[in-house]
Amino acid sequence: MGFGHSHSKKNMVRRVRSASKKAQHGLAHLEEKEHHHAESGQPYPHLPSSHHPHAGHPAGYPWKPVAHPDYGGAGQVPPGHPHPEVFDPAIRQGAWAKQREKELGAKGWKDEVDRCLAYGLEAAPSVKDRTISTFARGELPHFAGINTFIKSHYLEDVNKVSQYDAAIIGVPFDIGATYRSGTRFGPQGIRRISALYGTYNYEMGVDLRESMKLCDLGDVFTIANIEKGFDQISRAVAHVRSNNVFPIMLGGDHSIGYPDVRGIAPYIDGPVGIIHIDRHVDTQETDMDERMHTTPWFHATNIPNAPPVNLVQLGIGGWQAPRPGVKVGRERGTTVLTIDDICEIGVERAAEIALDVAWKGAKAVYLSFDVDSLDSGFVPGTGWPEPGGFLPREVLKLLRLVAREGLCGMEVVEVAPSYDPSDMTALVGVRAIMDVMAALVNENKLGGKPPTKLPPPPYETPRKKKKK
Ligand SMILES: [Mn+2]
């Protein structure tokens, strides 16, 4: 991470203050020498190096910063650049994001450093970077620590949830699975690999730590009984939603879709739409005599203010769509787009349709993301893998686009880590959540206000307002 790792001379001198004068002199001399070699010397003179002058770059980097007509300041189009148009933030994300980064601020990072030092003690005197603590307490090192979701605060006392903008709720529940079990370890798997991520995303121009407050509430105490489990889940979700905090559920199998919506709907003053991304329709009434993970939208659309006309299902297809669920969708008038539909009309158009349907007459929209909507090659760790689904970049774009109008909650389901030792499936789940949070922040639908000097990122412009 690129935060505050400066090696100032002041710190180097301070660390040897207690040594004798002679030793101090010797040590400082050695350090200077060491530093010189590491940063500006040529430790391997026989090897060509791009960091040192040579025939092609006689004076190092040859381009001088120049002003840009729209954004001023230094560092825009280098004279003689063969493609100056790519430096235009209005048309190219690579240029836009570079400008946006300087508007993000660093207060959240400073607060985290202060907290880590207060809780984890100052580092040993030999550590030059004084933002480092003795005990790992924050984001760094990525391989250390006890993992909450992206090392967010673990909120042990859930009564304090209203102090946050969004809350992670683990739902380790997999007795609704009709083939592979194992999604009870989904929350653990998602949290573990989430440690790989920081809070900053280049192309979206967002640093979540600077724009919103996220906590991790840990897991729901699930019960090995479908209905008691559902009751516990709805109660947990309702606690967060009723405190006006954005709930993010880590499944768990897809049966939790019903108790998740049931926990939210009572706190929405009007109809709730549902955007459901999946290979499977999940709309039959029962499966093997119970409300299993093939049934959540039958029951969710029985909730008085979650009508089936506002349910839109994206990515459906393959050989795993049970016919009883299709019959229900036909009778209730749900909206289905297959993978082929979306390939034909494009992700942008599919997102427009999804938003039009889910928001028609609705007051809020809920997002359900099943990782098995991706091609099974990308998600081996799931309960019902199916070839032919989305590519990661397609589905991530779809998620960002459908989040633009705001959401009342989201879930990521069907991550079963034990079938995927490389953690790729769980990582897709992490990204889905991160991208949705960032899209909400950029649209000013979550947390504090986003940086506003620049227009939104190219390629993900706001939706044209339509009559509701
Ligand atoms: Mn599915």
C-alpha cells in the first residue's frame, strides 16, 4: 500500500540517539552508506538498469510535466507523447483515476494508524517507518492479523451498529443445499481472502476507508433447522436495517435470500425490488419437502411489499433449472434474462432493463449475487457449478451498474471454500461486495459524500433519469 512509508533522515538519527557518540557516528555513517547504495548507487554495475542513466535515457525520465487545459496543475500530457488523447480524464479512465486519487484525502488512513499505534504499541526502535505498530492491528501486513472482512472493525457489541454506514453479517448456513454442502464455511473463506485487498480501487477512484464506515458483526448463530435458522437470520438482518445501516450478508447457501429479504422489507416504506444474479431461477415452492436453496424467491415474492413483478433474474441458464421454478416464474410474471440475452444486448443494456424492472414503483432494491452465476471455471468452490456463465469482468461490471440507483441490502451466496484451495471463488465474492460498495459511494448512496470535483468515471456514467 502506498501510505506513509517515508524513510526520513530525522527518524534514522533518532533511532541511534542512545548509542555512544562514536558508535552513533559509525552507525549513522554505515546507514548513510547503505542508504546511498540502495537508492542511488549501482549495486550491480554489470547489469543494465532502467533506474540509472544509459544511452536511451541520458538524463533519466525525459518528459517534463505540463499543464492540462481543463484540470491545470502539473503532470498531464508529456510533450511529444504519441497519444495525448489518453490523458483526457473525460474519455479515459486511466487518466481520470490519476486525477481522482489526489481528491480522496487520507484522514481515514491517519485515524487507522493512530488506532493501531494506540492498541498495538509503537514499533521497535530499529523500525524506521513509525506508522508501524508492534502488534499487527490494521490492514498491514496482509498475511497477519485476525481477519474480519477487509480488516474492518469487528463490532462485538452489535447494539452500536448505528455508528457505521454498512455492516458485514456472516451467515454460515448450508442445510438448504441440495447437492454439495460446505457454504457454512463461506463467511470464513470470504473473510480470509478479503485480507488480500486494501480499501482503494484505481479505476473507480474510491478509497472506501476515506468515504464510508464499515464494520463486521461476525456471524449469525445459525440453527440446524431451516425455519429456526431463517428466524435467526431475519432477526439479525432486521437489526441492521432498522438502524438504517446497509446490511451485507456473506452466505451461506441461497436459501438465505428469503430470510434476508424478510428482515429488510418491513423497514421499507413501499415495494422492494429484487435484482437476482444467478444461473438458477430458485423460484419453486419447496425442494425435498423443505424451503431449500432452490426456493428463496417463491417465498420472498410472497412478502406483501416484495412483488414478483419487481423480481429480475440475470444470467439464468444451463441444465440445472428445475422446471417447477420456471412454472412459478411464468405464473407470477418475473423477468428473466439468460446469459445469451445479456451477450446479445450487452451488459449495459441488461443493467438498464434490470433497474427499470426492479425500480418500477419500488421504494428500494435488494441485490442477491450467487457466485455460481460465473462460469464454473472461475468458481470451483460452489454448491452447483455450471459451465457457460458470466466472465468475472462481465459480472463485476453488471454489479456496479445495477448498484447505481442505490440498494437496501445485498448478499453474496454459495461460496463453499473447501472445493477451491486457491480461494478464487471466495475472492470473486469479496470483489462483488467491494465493487458494489464503491459504486454506491460514487453515486453518493452510501457513506459520506464522494469527491465531486471530477465527473463520474468514464464508462460508468450515471443513468438517465426516467419517470418512475
Ligand atoms: Mn445458483
